[in-house]
Amino acid sequence: MTRQNPQRGTQTLERTDLARPRMFRVLLLNDDYTPMDFVVMVLRRYFRQDEAQAQAVMLAVHQRGQGVAGVYTREIAETKAAQVVTHARQEGHPLALTVEPDGDA
Ligand code: TYC
């Protein structure tokens, strides 16, 4: 929530905004070429998932086209997505991710 500051005509952040930053989903997108093992490694290493969770998320993305790797503040979400793309390109994989607001936030 924001409110107008009548003295200066500027917007002031309420304390609740500082306590609860907007969150962003990092979405993994399916493709036909990135190896399943690479995607599982990504989910474990960059998104701190255990083996079972990583397998489940990878399979869901493979079957449904996309899925949530994790939810973070904007800068962390964008940094993780960029790190994963860099790693994937180094290995020659076309893996793609997007970052989108979580819920209505
Ligand atoms: N579809 C890929 C395959 O069959 C696996 C895959 C899963 C790729 C998830 C990307 O985000 C992805 N090797």
C-alpha cells in the first residue's frame, strides 16, 4: 500500500511494504533438448530443492510446459534466472526461464 504525502506530493512506503516485499516466481519452461538430469541439477543447486522435489518439478515442467522453480524477491529471482541461463548455455542447452509476479503482488 502507498499513500500520497500531501506536503511534498511524493509517495511514501508504508511500513507494511518494507516488512513484506513483492515476491516473484521463477518459472522453468519446457523444451525438447535440455537433459532431464541437467534440469534436476539446476533445481537442486540453484533452487535448493532435494532430489525428490527436483524430480517432481522437472517432470511437471516436462509434462505441462512450465512450472515454478522458486519464489523470491525480484532481484534474487532475476539473478537466479540469469545464473541458470548462463550455466545452461555453457553446457549447450536451450533451457529458458521467466520471472513473473507471484499472485497479485
Ligand atoms: N523435455 C526435456 C526432455 O525431454 C526435459 C526438460 C524438463 C527440459 C524441464 C526443460 O524445463 C525443462 N529432455
